[in-house]
Amino acid sequence: MASTFWQSTVGKKIVMGVTGLIMIGYLVVHMVANAKIFFGPEEFNAYGHWLRVMGAPVLHHEWGLWGARVILLTSVILHGVSAYQLSRRDIKARPEKYVHSKPRMSYATRTMRWGGVILGLFIVWHVLDLTTGTVHSGGFQEGHPYQNVVDTFSTWYGNVIYIVAMLAMGMHVRHGFWSAAQTLGAGNRTRDRAFKALANGLAIVLTVGFISVPVGVMTGVVS
Amino acid sequence: MKLTLRVWRQKNADTPGAMATYELDGVSQDMSFLEMLDILNEELIVKGEEPVAFDHDCREGICGACSLVINGDAHGPERTTTCQLHMRSFKDGDTIDIEPWRASAFPVIKDLVVDRSAFDRVIQAGGYITAPTGSAPEAHATPVPKADADYAFEHAECIGCGACVAACPNGAAMLFTSAKVNHLNVLPQGSPERETRVLDMVSQMDAEGFGGCTLTGECATACPKGIPLFSITSMNKEWLRATRKVKR
Ligand code: HEM
Ligand code: FES
């Protein structure tokens, strides 16, 4: 059963669709939680603390957080590996280009592969910057996410990396969410307008929601 | 009309090909695209040159043999087959690029002719029903709801020309395979093989070296018969259902 999925182009795409949707679900929660930064350091830092005691007293310290990390890491790896393997296959299946060729696909559709690579690199940077602090500018303070976020968005490159990645994310979600509906067999003629609208809505809300944080720091609303 | 034609010429599968340019005069707006190529070939034969090889059979849009990429579009600028495309879709003085279907699963045999037997093997893997031989069954023995009959017919319109593969940037055969799967899977006559059909046809499609679907929609735009993109969605659904029902 598992090998049926992994060996088939249709099955592997289903793996991509499911892991992609898990990540989109996470992004929605992440974006909503980020908005707490507009209500001051106490509120935001308390949320960072809660992530560690999530599920208590049933779960031991950080077990809930590690559970979420494992699910997300598994998703991003399965998603990336499927994307790589399917893309290799796609390129091999169409080795010769047409002499007379014209770009017809939408921008979001054409940029799924490179956009995905940008997202992958961004995720690595983002974790090293704000979770582990390895590449953080200025002194990284464990347990003080508010200050860490302000530090990152006080550098020009922090803003540039973040905003470019969020635009790429919006585009990826726009084609990705609608695609997942087709891959998982949920789409049809009557529902298509709803799925397209939902995909566009999600893409815009997520992009604006995430970008509002660096804009908040840049304009001094968050400091 | 006077036209400049740039045509892909390739001696055989093992020799590399290239575009060759021909000037053609006296083309009428009422000619079909293939009649225009017939005129070109007559001129080439008179000059002692090798005529351009291209596939065609019925020339009435039902067999699926004709297969040209015209100015980058499979079957050219209209939603129809190459044989049903007319020269009135072009202007005097136009330059027209004519290329074969491009996909590694469809190797070029000669000039504009490609080998599409991969499609036959996908059909052999499950594009059939099991029916007793002998005299024809009573027409009303198996009732089919109108909506299902319409759905089956919409997909049965696929003529297997391969324009979907030619148009897909991944050389995928998803639209062809899904048209065949959905056509039979919705009907009572096709239900005994409902699960094995979709699993076997998809795995044969993969084995032939077609690419995967990235939902660009190019296939459905190119399809001369208007097979909808949601045909692929339905096949994905059938495939998921089948993996749950069949243990292998
Ligand atoms: C590791 C970084 C990533 C890479 C390399 C990547 C790459 C890709 C590629 C190549 C596709 C297929 C494009 C197509 O069908 O045209 C895709 C689809 C998708 N991606 Fe990503 N992506 C990445 C990260 C993400 C993230 C973070 C999300 C969550 C927001 C996401 C959500 C999706 C969804 C929902 C799909 C649609 C799957 C389907 O068609 O069923 N991806 N991705
Ligand atoms: S020649 Fe038969 S469909 Fe064009």
C-alpha cells in the first residue's frame, strides 16, 4: 500500500498534496499567533512560553512542541523529496522543447518549483534565525522572542529575505491549494469557483498577515 | 495566400532533425491544413525532394491520427483537430511553424510522425470491459442513469490523438488516461474492473515514461474534444478509492 503510493506519480502527488495542506494549516495558525506581537512583549513572550507547556499536564515539558516539530519536519521532507523526484521525471518526459514556444501558464503555476526551493531555503534560515538563534543578528535571547523578532526586522537583509519569501509563499499557496483539491479528488466544475476563491483568499491573507510583522517593526508600531 | 512554412524534418528515429523552410504560393483559404501540406508535398515530389511525412487518416476529426504542433499549439489555433483546421485561420504572408508531438514516450519516427503505441499499451492495461460474446445483449437489460450516460459520453469523446501529452510541459498522459478511466468506470458495464482498471492504467502510464501532472491545464486547453481538466481530478479520486479497496 505504502509502496503503491510512493511508486506512482499519482500517489506521490497525493503525498505532496496532503503534506502541503498540513503545512498550509500550520501557516494559518502561525500567522494568527504572530498577530499577538502587536499587543506587546508580555503577551507575545507568554505565547512563546505556552508553546513549551502545550498539552500540560498530560504532556511533559516541550513534548507537544516536539510533536508538532516532528510532524512539520516530516511533511516538509516528504513534500520536498516528492517535488524533486516528480520534477526530475517531468523534465525527462519532455526532453525536447518546441522551437515555437510561448509561456501560457500563470506566474504562480510556472514558479512552483523555484518558489518551492526559495521556501525550503527560507525555512532553514528562519529556524536558524529565530528558533536556534545560530544566525541571529545581535544577541539572541532564549525565551524573549519579541526582542528577537524586533532585532531581525531591524536589519535590511532580514526584511528583504522575509518579504521575498512571503511573496513566494503566497504564490505557492495560490496554485498549491487549488492543486491539492484536484490531486485529492475534491474539485469539480461546480465547486471550482469556490476552490479558486479560497486559494486566492488564503494566499492573500497569509501573505499580508505575515508581512505585517516586519512592516510593523519598520514603521515603529512594534519596537 | 502565400506562406512561409518552417517544418521539422527528421530522416528517422536515430538521426537528429532540424527545421526546414519552404515557401508555398497559391494556398486557398478554404483548404484544410492537411490539404495545404498535400500541396507542399506535391511540389516537393515534382522537385525530386522527399515529401514531408505526417499522420492522417479520417480527415474528419474522429480518428485521432493527425498530430501537428502548429505555431506552438497542438492542433493549431482553433479547438479542433489538425485535419479540421482550415487555412482561413491564417493570413497571407504568415510564417507557420510545424513540429511533431514532443514527449519522450512519443519518439519521432520520421518528420512529423511520432510513435503513439504507448497509448495502446495504456488501453491494453485496463481500457476494456468484460462482456460475454455471442448475440448482442438486450438493449434495456442494463439501465444507465441519464447523468451517468452523459458523463461517460463526455469522456468517450477522447479520440486518443495525444494533443494533451504534446501540450503538457511535463509530457504527462493524465488527461488521456483519465478520459478512458472515467468513461468506463461510471458505467455498470465497466464496474467489475473499476478498481483494477484505474490502478493498472495509471501504472502502465508511468511505465511508459510519461511525466506527472502539475495541473497547468495545458492539456484541457489543447484537447480538440474538450475533455475537461476535472477529468484528472475524478481519476485521482478513483485511484485513491481503488487503493483503499484493493490489497496488493
Ligand atoms: C521545501 C520547500 C518546498 C518545495 C521544494 C515545494 C515544491 C513544490 C512543488 C514542485 C509543487 C508542485 C507544483 C505543481 O504541482 O505545479 C508543490 C505543490 C504544493 N506545495 Fe510546495 N514546496 C515547498 C514548500 C511548501 C510549503 C511550505 C507549503 C505550505 C504552505 C507548500 C504547499 C504546497 C501545496 C499545497 C502544493 C499542492 C500539492 C498538490 O498539487 O496536490 N509547499 N510544492
Ligand atoms: S485525420 Fe482523423 S482526426 Fe484528423
